[in-house]
Amino acid sequence: MSRSPDQLELLYRTGSPRRNADAVERTIRALRAADRVEPADAGLVAAARTLARALDHAPNPYVAGNVARVHLEALRLLTSRPAPPTDELDAFLSSLRRTPALRHPEEP
């Protein structure tokens, strides 16, 4: 008697063998088009690509689950940067975020 697959096994078996790698490339292209990926993000981009390939080629559902957890965190970090300012108000608010904290004139 064969056992029925659980949800993780079904998820693991479905889709293209490059499903995650292809999706990461689409995400990176979209982020670059929106100026949300900078040269300093090269390591994070490489990690996201490597994790996507590892997830696509995971030898079993347990490994896939562990890699998926780390991969999702890499994607969260990659997509968490706000979009660049698009108008004067955005530019002003962005400049405030980069300004050192203001001090009271009597504080050292």
C-alpha cells in the first residue's frame, strides 16, 4: 500500500525544474527597472540566485523546506528597500531620513 503524499511533497514535485530560479530573475529585473537594486546589493542578489537554484534542485522535501525558509528571508531583504523618491515630497522625506538627529542647541 502506498502512502499519499503530504502537502510539502506535492508542492515540491510541481512546476518547472527552474521555477524558483526563473522567478528570482524576474524579481531582480523588476527591482533593477525600479532602481531598487544597487551595486552594494551584489552579495544579496547572488545569495538569492544561489538559494533559488538550491531550492529547485533540493534532493528531498526536508531540504527544500529548509532552503525555502532561508530563500524567503533573502527575498524579503532584497525587496524591502523602499522605491526611490518620485516627487518633491518624497525627496524631502527621504532627505530627512538621511539627516543626522537634530540636537537641542544647549546639548553637547
